[in-house]
Amino acid sequence: MSTVAPIQATAADPVTAASVRTPKQVLGQEDFLKLLAVQFSSQDPLKPMEDTDFIAQMANFSSLEIQNSMAASLSSLSSSQQLSAAQMILGKQVDILDPVDGKVSGQVSAVWIDGNKTMLTVKGQNYDFDSISRIEMNNPEA
């Protein structure tokens, strides 16, 4: 019984490690349209695609578009809600758990959206909103 060693690309090989294609994990709208166009161009003219098959594929495409739109809307809603929550802590004392500096305590002086993350400024440093470990009122009179 012999074993086969895996093939590894080297700089001397015509196929290098940089040119190895990595497959997509998810097909998008453009991929679906390309597949549909290839299917139409390669079908047998004497046996065309059934109407029901075409309608089913178009329904799948419409469903994919709706799912993508809903995902984008939910992401936007989530960002808006997180920004609203962050605005409520402006001027309040917070504790931040920072992987580099450890626990940082201070007053929140700014909040904003950076890409898809809500950020805040404490003591002149910027932190991810998710790194807050504690929020305190500024006027603790008891």
C-alpha cells in the first residue's frame, strides 16, 4: 500500500501558491445570472427549458435579492440602534476593557459610526462600543 504525498507549489513551479484559486463559499446575484445565461446558451433548441423551470429559477433569484436587501436593512438598523445607545452615554463615566491597556476609566467625549462599528472616545483614545464593561452616572450623590 503506497501513500500519495500532497502536491505543494514552489517558486519554480509554473503554478505558484499565489495563483491557486480559492472557491467562493456563497454565490451572489451576479453568479446566479451568469449560470442562468450559460444554461440558456447551452440548452438544446429542440428541448428548450420548461416555463415552470424558468419561473422557479427566477423565483429563487428574487428570493436571493430580497434576502440580501433584508440583511442590509437589518445591519443598518443594528448600527442605528447601537449609535442611539452610544449617544445616551455621552458625558458619562465608563470602564473600558482594552486588550492592550487593560481597564480604562473615563468620561465619554464622543461617539460615531466607523464602517459597521460604533466607536467612542475616552481620555482622547478611541474604543469599540462593545468594549464597555461599566457605565456610571456622573453625579453619584447618595
